[in-house]
Amino acid sequence: MRTLRFLLRKEFRQIFRDKAIVSLIFFMPMVQLILMPLAADYEVRNINLAVVDHDKSSYSQKLISKVVASGYFRLAGYNQSFKEAFGLIESDEADLILEIPQDFERNLIREDKQKLFVAVNAINGTKANLGGAYLGSIIADFNAGIRMQLVRPPKFSTFPVIEVVASNWFNPVLNYKVFIVPGILAILVTMVGGFLSALNIVREKEIGTIEQINVTPIKKHIFILGKLIPFWVLANIVFTIGLILARFVYGIVPVGSLLVLYLFIAIYLLTVLGFGLLVSTFCDTQQQAMFIMFFFMMLFILLGGLFTSIDSMPDWAKVITRFNPVRYMIEVMRMVILKGSGLMDVLPHLGIVSLMAVVLNGWAILNYKKTN
Amino acid sequence: MMQDDQVIVCEKLTKRFGDFVATDEITFEVHKGEIFGFLGANGAGKTTAMRMLCGLSAPTSGKATIAGFDVYTQTEQIKKNIGYMSQKFSLYENLTVLENIEFFGGIYGLSDQQIKDKTNELLDRLGLKSEAKKLVASLPLGWKQKLSFSVAVLHEPKIVFLDEPTGGVDPVTRRQFWDLIYEAANRGITVFVTTHYMDEAEYCNRISIMVDGKMEVLDTPANLKSQFGVRSMDEVFYQLARSAKRGD
């Protein structure tokens, strides 16, 4: 225990001596937490729309202004022919073409029927799909408006109408930020802890001080603990700063208990740090450690359910996510912060992450060899 | 020679890396309080042998005990009884002189009072009082090496292993360094030292010279010189090292 005290004192001194690193540890996550949720938005806006209006009637004008007024579209061009508009797609100035045929207004009034043509530039898949869908629903809305004007609605509808009304629980206004901020915070804490721990032991290998440690009677598990605890403390501080930012910048107040949240993060961090230290014991240079961590971090994040729902992943990917600690962290963050889940609800997550912590740290201790 | 007096006993100690035999069946013993010089050209296997004796590297075959502990099974007990100063400077450059002393003292289990006393004594002896709160990185190499040695013997080990401790250090500082070594030896610490400087070899009680992983000679400097019929250790070393097949 006494040895541990000296180790911790040394680690903290070394960490806080490097002012640049300390400010990076605290400053970078803050900037990311403020910038990323604003930029990384699922909602697609600023879709560039080229309009080819062959009709030039008051109805076609109404439709166009309705589309533009929706806020999702930006008029990239008002063209005479489809060919001209297609040029805009080719030069990537437009994402969608809305072609309004001649006699749009007349046909609509007389025959109560008219076809519109929408062409989508599918190179940017998300933008194209969502843009197409938005446009579709705006036109449908426009259509409904026209019908109301032209056709008197019968007293009793001749056909039954089922209207689906969704109510969004836990995030009532479907605020994207409420959904993404806890996830991003989870990722940031993971990155800070993972990279710091992965680079630490390997750094001592590079500069040669590990030899001097290895020739002392220090116990292996004490040494690993001495590396684990400082980063655990730092990552907890980063997490706390993140929660405060979420509260004051995004107004996100955890619905559930902070105690449950901190209990989970305490164990989760042991897993992440254990993984970092394990990588560190395998590598000989900081470059190796950096690349290995980078590889796993990408996997963890992309298969963590932050940006893409795990439910819609293929089965083999779902299996991988079960071994991904980040997945459990993101889930628990959302459960506790947004839904107010209690200890019993996150117990399975807690169990799995605890098991991972034991395995990874045990492995790191075994793999750290004082005698080669 | 009394058996109890032997702090290092090696018998046919060997280390192989694949086909390469770094250290080939070396057999020798070192007595308490002795300054034992371990010479050899680059690549002769000195560092490998020393790392085995320190419990940093497991031998391939042969036997060895350090301070009575076995190099295969009791490496941690060995580590309590030795000090080690590697070829590469390995104190923490981003800690101050005081912080380094405190850390290594603490790791070796010295009490706070012991650390305090030892620190004062050490700073006095090295004349480092005014530099105590400076980062080790800012010290000149010669001072770093003296500090490194003093830290290696801080816990009064039975044996201290020094791997080319004076490489790149000026002659005056080398002389001071050897004063430190003599002081340690007088306190009963056995000194096991590798060096490339033949004037330093003369300071040793006994020296061994390794050639291609084998220990070719082992005797006092005076005996070696008369055995080879030469006047300086330089010539002894030259005659032996010339036969070496490997090197850098």
C-alpha cells in the first residue's frame, strides 16, 4: 500500500507537470461536447433543389413557395428544361429536381389528378432519401390542402381513415441533442481514458524507465494499480465536467439517479483503462499503441450505437457489439439520463462491464512481465 | 575462499535468442565488497549477462544465485537485494532530483525518515543541494549519472550492477564517479561494473573479459598484465578482442 502511495504521487506529478497535456485532457472534451452535437445532426437541411416549372401557374408557384418555405430546401435553380436542371445535379449544385408538368393547374382542377416528377441525386444517400421523403410529404400536404379547397369534404367520410399519432417518450420534442449528447459524453470519456492509459506504460518502455522499475521489488498488480487510479480520477473529472456542460449548454438534467450513473462509470472506466493498459503491455512503441487503440476506438464507436442503431445492424455485427464496452456505456447513459432507469434496470450492463474489467485488468497484470 | 563470502555465483549460465548464443556458459563468482569489472567489446554479451543476474531476463540454461537467491525462481527476492543502473539513463527526467529520490526510496520500502536522511546525505555528497528542486532533465550528463548511481544504492543493496555507467562522461566526472563506487564498496556493497574504459578496469579488484559470449579471462588487473606480458590493460583487451568474430 505504501508503495502504491509513492507510485500515485509520481504519476500525478508527471501528469500535472505537462501543462499542455493537462489542458488538452480537460479542454478538448469540452470543445467537442459543445461543437459536435451542433454539427453532427441527423436532420438534413439545406437540400439544394432545382425546379423545372413548365406550368408557371399560380398553383405551381404556391407549391414551390411552400416547398422553399419548409426550411429544408434551398432553391438552387429555376430552370426551363429538365436537361438544364440535370446539369445542376451533374455539377453537384443540386440534390433534387422537382419537375412540374405543363397543365399542372388545369389537370389538378379538372381531373383532380396530376403527376409530378422528382429526380434524386443518390450519391449522397442520406440527403437524397430524406430529401425525397420531405418533398413527398410536403407535396402530399399541398395536395390535401387543395382537396380541401376544391372538394367539399363529405359529412361522413366515405372511407375509414387511420391516422397514426406517435408520441415520443423520454425525448418529447425529438430533440436530437438530447439523444446525442449523453452518447458523445460516453465516447469522450472513453477516448480520454483509453488513449492516456494505452500510451502510458509504453512510454516508460520507450524512454527506458521501465527497466528501473522492473529491477525493483515492486509487485505487478501494485504497478498496474498505480497506472490505473490516476487516469480513473482524470476521466471521472472529465465526465463530471461533461455532465455540467450538458446541464448548462443543452439543459439536459439526468432523470435518473446520479449515484447509479457514477457507479456505472466507475466500473466502466476500469474496463476502458484496463483495455488501454493491456494494449500498452503488448506494444513496444507509442506509435504501435496509438494505432492499435485507434483501430479499436473506431470499432467501438461505430459499433457502439451512437450514430447508428444497433437494432438495425446485421446479426454478425450485433454479436460484435456484445463485446463492445462502449455500447453498454452509451445505453446506460441514455437509460439513466433520459429515461431515469434505476440500479435494477442497468444491473445486466453493470454485470457485463464488471466482468470485462476483471478480465482486461487481470490480463494486463499477467501480460506485464518484469522478467523477459 | 569462504563460501558465505560469495554474493554472486554463476555456473555455465547461458542465454540464447534463437540460434544466437548471447552468453555462452559463463562460470564465475564474486565476493562481498569486491569491485568486479565486466569487460568486453560491444556485442560480447555483457548486458545480457547482467540482465540475467538482475532478474530482468530469464536464463536459457545454467545456474546462478545472487545474494543467495536463485535467478530462475526468486527474482523478486533478488530485486530487493540489488541496485541497478542501466546503460540508458533511467531516472524520470520530468521529475525533480528530490522527487526521483523520494520515489525510488519509497519503492524500495524506505521509511519517510530514512528517505529524508538519505536525501540530505546524498545531496550533500553530490553537491546537488541547489539543484534539488530542478528537473532531472536539466542536469548535465555527468551529474545525472552520479545521481543515478546514488539512487541505485539508496536502499543499501548487497550488490549494485552498473552497465557502462560512465559512457560519455568527462574524465574529471569519471574520477568522481569512481570515488562514489569506492565509497559504496567500503560500505560493503559489492560492485559489478561493465566498462569500455581500460583505465577504469585498473580500478577494479578483479576483472573478466568476455569475447563472443564466452568469458575468456578472469583475474586481477596485475595478474592479467603479467600473464599477457604487457604493460597496460589496453593491450590485454586488444589482444583478446582481436580474436572476436562478432561485434558491431
